[in-house]
Amino acid sequence: MESASDLAEALAARAEPFCRAYLPDGTLQGDYWAVGDATGTPGQSMRVRLADRGGRSAGKWRDYATAEFGDLLDIIAHVKGLSDFADVASEARAFLGHPDAQRVEPSAKTPAIQQSDLQEKARRLLGTGKPIAGTPVEAYLKNRGIRRFGRALAWHPNVFYRAPRGSKMSPEPAMLASITDNAGRTTGVARTWLDVERRCVADLEDPKRVMGTLYGNAVRFGRRDSVLGCGEGLETMLSVGTVLPYLPLAACLTATHLGLFEIPDHVAEVWIFHDEDDAGRLSAARLARRARKSGRRVVIHGPVFNDFNDDLTDIGEEFIYGRMLHEIGPIVEAFARPGMVAA
């Protein structure tokens, strides 16, 4: 019986053909394969090492936008939407041409990367954050038309930032957001570095990053309810929450992780608010398939422009609310501000 490490090593020996097969929208850049994220969307944020060099092993990857890392087995899980390690192992054997003679028992619930040290660092960082009232975080969100906040958010004047290909670290002001699992445990922190004077995201390379474990988890707002609104970015979901202040929200932070979100057991109805691009629509469809398979009702709702924060700033709350009433139905009234009127 092959172990996970045996399979990962065998895949690493064929790292380039693996990337060409599973991440075909990536590009070859020297000893690396560059791609947008672990599901294979086009881009440059993620690097897969293709050859052993300088004491570093082939088959390892890092996403510089989210700070996640792993091996080629993790990529199989992301690309194929698999959560059972036995299924990941079977897919790996199929690629390697091995006979699938035995079922390999999973070593964990999901193939998520063990990042306990990063989780602890995330908890410590969140512990030093301050409530956002009266801080540059509140000013930044209000500057984007957002009026829905929550205890998941914090302000920190000095969060260390390092450029993706740099070595020097500098303390910069940032918004922090607590990432939690379905049991309420903090698994990570989302950091958004801010330009305090201009009340916007800082002009840095990759100014939004995650530390800890995001796989299956989210930044959450609101009380427990049988209905849950899910989407990508913090600003996107807080814009939805500005229109529907009583709707529980889960911000999964990236399109990849929207598709991988673990829906809480108590949720019977999932409202998916996707960004208006291919990655957003595909991830919404992936989450919807999983939700429907488990017997949940699903609503998929997209913006007029790129995302719901664009809609909020360009066409306003009343117009968004009217579209929601028309496409989702009168149930949205239960989560709206009293007296809210559709445009």
C-alpha cells in the first residue's frame, strides 16, 4: 500500500507533465510552473517547483496571494474537487499509471495542509488587533460604501509585510479578519494592508494575504441561521451585508475557496453571491453542486458589474435590493433593514 508521501514523491518526479495535465492554463518559467491558484486559473500568484534545486524539492507549491502551500496531491484535491484522501490517491495512481488495487484510508477529513504553526501565529496576531470603530479600517470600508461590520474584523497599525520576491520586512497598517471553521475555531487570518491617508488598499504587490488554513473555512458575519450567504471577498460580502444586514455571511476570500467551502450542518439554504468572471461563476457552480447533493436549496445571484462592491458604489443599495427581491424572492425581506425600499 502506497503512503501519501510515496505518491507525492512519485508525482514530483513527473512535476512538469503533471502541471501540463492538471494546470494547463499555467506557463513554464524556468524551474517553475506559474499559475493563478491551486485550481488552475490563469495568473502568476502560484508557483510549482519542477526540479530539485538548492535543497528544495520538486513538486512543492506556494500561492503568494494566500500564503498557502503544499504538494501535488493537494493540487489534485483542488482541481478535481475531492475531499476524501482515498479519492485523491486513486486519481494520483491513475495519472501515474498504477493499478488501483487497494483503497488507501484517509489520514484526515480533508487533504488540507497541516499548518498548525501558522494557525497559532494567526491567532496571536488577531489577539493584538483592536476593534475597528473609529479606526482606518472603518474609514476604508465606509469609503467603499460598506455599512456592515462585525467582530471578525480588527485593526492593527503594524503588520509585517514582505514583497513576494523580497527579503526585507516592514510594518504597515492593516485590516485583519478572523478565518474560522464550522466549530468556531480560528484557523487563520486574512490581512489587507491599507493606505490610511487615501482610505484604500495599499499600493503594494499582493496587499491581501492569508496566514493559516483557509481550505473549507471562511470569515463569518452574523448569527446562526438556516440560510447562509456565501461569496468571495470581504468587501464583496460586506456589500451584500450592507443591503441585507441580518443575513449571515461567509466570505471565502478567493474563488477557489468559495468552491471548497464546507457548508455548516445547520444550513438548509445557501445563497451564493459570485463575482462576474469565469472563476467566480465556476466556483459558484461547484459549491452549488455540493450543496444540492446534500439536499440543500441553492440560490445563485450575480452582480451587474464586476462584484457587489462595484454595484454598491455605482448603482446603490436600493437597486441591488430590487434585483434580489426579483431574482431571490420575498424571503430577502426577512434579512433587510426595516423600511428598505427597492429602486
